[in-house]
Amino acid sequence: MPQSVLVIDDEKKLAQLFAEILENEGLTVYTANKGGDGLAKLDELGDEIGMVFTDMKLPDMTGNDVLREVKKRRHDLPVVVVTGFATKDGAVEAMRLGAYDYLSKPFNIAEVSLIANRALERSRLIDENRYLQGELMTRYKFETIIGDSEAMQTAYVMAAKVAKQNVTVLITGESGTGKEVLARAIHYQSARGDKPFVKVNCAALPEHLLEDELFGHEKGAFTDASAQRIGRFEWAHQGTLFLDEIGEIAPSVQVKLLRVLQEREFERIGSSKTIKVDVRIIAATNRDLGRAILDGSFREDLFYRLNVVPIELPPLRDRPGDMPYLVNHFLKKYGEETGRIDMKVTGEAMESLKAHNWKGNIRELENCIERALILAEGDEIAPRHLLLGGNLNAGNSYMPGVAGATLQTVPELIQKALKRCDGNEKEAAKLLDCDVKTVRAFA
């Protein structure tokens, strides 16, 4: 992530104040006292610079002139224009030209730090998108998604067809069936594939925070709104917004989301200015939205706006024929990470995998294979290494209730898991499907 900030201000004391504030945040700061010098510094440092503060009035050009030149060089680089009262009109023009934000004099330390950190976070996301773009467009081809069953092939064919069309997609399926992977494949194989893919986990945020996350807010919109915030809809402009767990959003947010889907416009919280947005929506849920409509927790009109093209992903227990392909994929993935590239699964172990219920679907299977690679002593994974009969919490407090695990072997298993997880007890507990207290007891 770029951690450097370029400050362009003809007042040396003010530039120094910016530097002190931002250096206290752990950032590297470069300063220039003229617009031309600042642009030369940007050319010299290139991608090291993650954002720019520029004063509106400079000896050789205006802040908006600087903004225009920065955008020619790096159109995604966040630029914050610093203005006095007399130059507020210039700040409005700066926002029209694509400034990330503006800062009015006099300002406070917290405001500078907040804007800088948010702008740098945006830079990080943009750079990450750009860096991963080529890899992702290759990785998320439909032919790389594993599954030979009829249900999976039906889903892939439909996804491949809609990828080239600018339509809203609703992906349904149990948790862990690969809804996000399919959503990313649709995005990266579409005409929007070189634009942002922005994910929002609708179940992870309470109502007021989700609205803010989606639509953003203006400075002063509520008590803690000390600066303007861009919402995910704006971040995803010209790209794809993936609304995961769409069935969990509150009715008040459903109303606002419906309007965006219908009108392709919205207002930030605390603003009356309408923002037009060009975003493709892909939504996903593990809920039965038909039932949610009947019980009044989900709007029927929103459902029909989202359900333009429905794609259903089957649970893993309904596609046992895909098990060998998935197992080999995860063996290769984690075998390379652990240096155990020649590991095999015995026939008996494969039958155990096919017979298991897999309530966590592909995500659970992936964890199972990663764990088995740690637990297996030789070059074969046997049923006892899968821990499908129970977990480390079964039996007594520390004794695993699974075949082949004894009080003598538990410490060794936990030590292997801790080594695999770089000493992280919570991650080791997750890997072994046990309570963290069990890991700590033998650590």
C-alpha cells in the first residue's frame, strides 16, 4: 500500500504542519512549494505517492491546475484541495474535476489524518484491483471453476451467458457453495472486468452502518461524520457491486436499494445532491427469499429487481461425483504451500468424503483437506486424518472423539496446527474444528 503523501503549499509553515501531522500517523511526507515542483516530485516518485494535498492558491498555478495535471498522469490518484473561505467556489469546481475531497482552512489535526488515511485506503484498493486484475481475469474463468455435475454445469452455462450482458444476477445457495467465486467469474469475464469488483457483506453490518457503507455521507451528516465519505456504490462506478447475504438487509435499506436499481441514482446521507451511478449488481443469498417475502422481511418489488437472472448453486452433498476433482484441487493448493506435493487420498478416505453431509459445503471441504495434510504422517490421507466423525471438543474437554485420535496424539496434532498457522491459536482452533481453549491447553 502506498504510504507516502505529497503536500503542495506555498506556505512553508503550513506544509511543515501537514508533514508533522501525517508523519505522526506513520506516513512518509514529501513537500513542494510550487505546483510545478510538486508535479515534478510526483513524476520522480511515481507509484510511491498514494495521495496529494494541494493548496488552491499557488505561485505558478491554481490547485485545480495541479488537479488536472495529476489526473493526466494518474487518473485514480486521490487529490485533496485545501481552500480558504474566499476560494470555496474553486473547491466546488475541484470536486467537479474529480478531487477526492477538499479541506477548508482552518482545519484540525483529526480531520487531516482522517482524510489522508481514507484517501490512502482508496489508493490501496485501486492499486490492489489493478495489480490483481490480470491474475483474476485468468483465475476466474468459468472453465477453472471445478464441477462436472449436471447442476454445476447448468450454473456455469447460465453464468457464462449473462457475463457478457449488463443484467442483474441473483445467486442462491447454501453457505460455502461458492457464490462469491461465481460472482467474481461473472464480473471478470464481462465488459466491466477491468473495473472495480466491490463486495459488501450485508449481514456483517447493522442497519445504520450498512446504509453509510453503501451510500456514503457528507461531513456533518451525523455526530461522528467529521469528513465526507464515499460509499461502495461510488467505489464500484462502472464496475460490479456484489451484495453478499442480500436477504439480511433491513427494510429501510431495501427501499433505498430499490430506488438505486430503478433510477441508477442516490444521495449520500446528509446531502440533497443526486449522484448518478453506473454499476452492475450481483446479489447472493443463502435464504429462501420467497419465504422472506411471505413473512414480510423482504420486499417483493426488490426481489423482482434482483432476480432478473437467477442462478442456483447446489450443495456439495448433492454432487458427490465432483468430490475427486475438488479434493485433488485442494491437495494441490495446500500441498504446494506445505511442501507435501505427493500426497494421495486412500479409496476408503474418498468414500468417507463422498458420504459426509458437508453442511459447510466447499468451504468445509477445503478446511478438511488442509487439516488432513497436517495430520497425515506418511504420504496418504486415511479416514482418521479427516476428522469427519467428530472434533476435538467431543468426548471430554481435551479428548477428540474421532477414530485414531488419542490423548497421546492430541498434543502432536495441535503443535502441527500451530506451526501451520504461524502460532495463531485462533486459526489453529479453526483448522482443527475445536475450541481455542483446547489449543491453549496443549500449546
